[in-house]
Amino acid sequence: MNQITKLSPDDVLPLTCSRAGSCCFGNQVLLNPWELAVMADAKKMTAREFNQLYCEFGGIRLRFDGDLISNHKKACRQYVEGKGCSIYEARPLACRLFPIGRYIQNEEANYMFKGKQFPCLAECPEVTNLPTLTVSEYLAGQKTALFEEAQDAYLEMVQNIAEIAFELLLDTELASSGDTKTLAMWRDAGKKSPDILRNEIPQDWVDLILFPEVEVNKEDPMAFITLHHDLFQQKAQERFGGLENINELRDASALMLRSALFLASSIGADPKGLAEVWIAEAKNHGAKV
């Protein structure tokens, strides 16, 4: 397990960027659907077009396969030599936070970096000659607030999609039938990468997750995500509201679980860990394995 160094808002670090562009090479940047829409809008294209051109890993991660190479690492496709990020103002949370990481614990945001030594010191040692900043000052300067709000809202949407999977299992005849296959399908989904999950989710549901027909406003992620969530709930109700057949209920529950895990992957959550938590909760409410 990689060691992490936890941070407090008042910790002072060499966080003033040297503009060397090192972070634009060889990294992994995940995108939630609002970030995808914001970046696509900055490129004056649809989210679907941006996704096809610039994303991988099931469509939730930026491609780092540009022609430019630094330290044997390829550049992000949005990086332009001599300029930097071509859509800097629309960059996602992962880029705004770098080299800091963020995680939620006990419903509170926490910050950290990987390892004992501050990551920038290896790639950009010149930062030691630049002004230091507190973590809170750095976050304010990077304008992370709206992007953190979006990340947390999508975490809530993940939980709500999983709740549909629970309802299809526990609030129907499925659980009382003695079914043992549904939780096995949940566990199997938790073991799969986003690109495999995407292939196992029908295209219309993938489209709804990644490319909701919602007008993007880069200044108001909550309006976008609220409508996104409502569209998903509406479609689930229309598709599954009248199901009674055991096999159909099982397939629908597994589909919702896959959808929740696929969306969770886009915000950096651990699919396998989430699946196991949800399986344990379902078992506590009478589901069988």
C-alpha cells in the first residue's frame, strides 16, 4: 500500500507552480460527467465528441498519448508545447489539485499527497525557490471549490443509483425468492475495470451516464448534476417500475449496480470496495449469497 502524507489546511508547502509543465506528462486524470461537459464546451464540441477523441479507460480518463515526451512520459492530449494546457480554465479537479489528493472520510474532505517527500520536488525542484503557500491558499488560487462540489454531488448520485439496485433486490419478490445470483453479479461487477463495465452496460445507459442532455454551465455544477440525477431516476422508474419477473429484476438490479460503479470510477472511488460494502449491507437486509 502506498504511503500517504495527510495535510491540514494550514500546512505550508512549495505549492507555487513553476510552469514547467511536468504534471502534464504521464499522469492519470479522471473526469466526472460535468467535467467532461465543461472541457468539451471549452473545445467547442459535444461531450460525446470530446470523449471519443480524448478519453480512455471506458471514457472516464484523459488520454496521455500526445506526441510530446518528457522523462519517457507522454503528454496529455490537451498540452501544447510552449503554451501549456490548451483549456486551462476548464481543467478538471485532478489537475487543479495536483500534486495534492483529496478524499472523503466521515463526510469531510481531507487532503494528502503520496509518499513522504512532496511530489513536486522530484519533477520540479525549482519550486523550492518560489513562495510557499498554505494548502487552503493553494486551493483558493486553483479555484477548486466548484469542482469539489461537483465531485461530492456525483458521489451522492452514485449512492442514489446503488439505492435503485437495492430496491430492485430487496423491495420486490427477488430477495424473498431465495435468489443468490444477484449479489454474485454485484461482486463480479466490482472486480471489473471501467472499460469492461462500459461494455456490459447498454449504450443508452452509458449515454445517460456520460452524456446527459443537460445544458452545461461551468459556474453552476449543481444545476447540471441535479438535472442529470433527475434524468437517471426518471429513466429507471420508466424502465423498472413495473417489473415482476425474477430474471428481469435480477438483471435490472445488476445493471444499476454496474452503472453506480462505473460512475463511481469517474470520481476515483474504489469499485471493488464499494461493491463489497453494498453486498454486506444487502445481506444485512436479508439478501442471500
